[in-house]
Amino acid sequence: MTQTSKLICPNCGAEMNQHATKVDYDIVDPEVIDPVFGGVLKEAYFCPACGHTELKTARSPLVAT
């Protein structure tokens, strides 16, 4: 499992919960496509206080930096 940093809600300032990590295959820029997954990993976050959702680009745990 990848380790993520905490994300603060831009609307209300509460700490957001990470719900999932998904692969976005609709990316056309080959520079940002993860070679392992064939797309871009995105972390989905939800704010329990106000209901705001946010997507953040994640890094593959399998690719060396």
C-alpha cells in the first residue's frame, strides 16, 4: 500500500479521507503515463465535514523515483 500525505479540504479546512486509488486511462500525455499501469494513478478523497471530493495524482509504488 502506498503512503499518502494528509489532504486538507480547500472548502472547510477539515482533514479529508482517502477512499480509493484508481487508474485514469484518459491521459494523452505520454510523459505522465505510469509505465506499470498504462495510465495515471489518482487518489480519491472525500471531506467528512462538508462533502467535498478531490482527486490527486498519485505515484506508483512499483516505479523507482
